[in-house]
Amino acid sequence: MSLANPRDLLLQQLSELLWIERKLFFEIIPAVHDGSQAPELQQALTSHREETRTHCVRVEEAIRSVGAEPASAASLPLEKLKEVHEENAQQITHRVLRDVFHCGGVVRTEHYELSCYDPAIELAGALGHKECARLLEQNRDEDANALKKIEKLAAKLQDQLPR
């Protein structure tokens, strides 16, 4: 995709966000859920997966709101985060420690998502695409809330670790 103007850049950012949300919904969240033991973590992941389904729809709507058809573009940083997480998770034998590790992976992923949403929201606003910015802000706000919840859960799980 050629980036010849600000709209092209926005569409590239939106396409990456769409790929991120789809990858999370279809692959990453289910894999972390299945690798987790703590019921609270599994429930948090199930809940966030439902939010992520909505995030996919909103990003598609955001793309349409700027006059394009939704298409996704791979996010190499997310793919690398996933790869490293999977490799390291296999090394952890203590179940609570593995759940704490999974929480850390979710925290990193949420921070990455937020770092992708922020510039897209700013650019959409600067280009006058208010509906696009509004849709992205909803996703960003929900991801920020998910981050707070998982950080709180991680602290609770860390208290269960042997000293």
C-alpha cells in the first residue's frame, strides 16, 4: 500500500488495527485462555474476547466511515509478542506463575494496542473523520479498562505465589 497522503496513512493504521483485533479474537485470547488455570483469569479473557469481537466490528465501521472497504494488514510487533509469549509460557511449570506470566502478556498486548489506537485517533481527528475517531476511542477506552482489570488480577495472583 502506497502512503501518498494522510488518508492513506490512516487507512494503513486502521488496517493494522483490524488485523490486531482479529488476531486477538481468533487466536491469541483463546490460546491464553486455554493455557490458563485461574478461573478469574479465564473469565477475564472470555469477557475481553467478547469486547474484542465488538472491536473488530468497530474498526470495520471506522474504515467504512472514511470511505474504504475493510482490509487487514499484518502487525509484525504483535506477531512477535505472540511468538515470544508462546515460547516462554511453555517453560513455566508452576500453574500460578504461568497465570501471572499470562497476565503480563495481556498487559504488554494491551499497551501495544493502546499505542496503535492513539495515533490513529489523533490522525482521524486531524483529518475531520469524527465518526472514525469516535469508534476508535470506544475501543481504546475499553482496552484501557481491560488493562486496569488485568493489572489488578495480576497483583492478586502474585500474592498466591510461593515466597
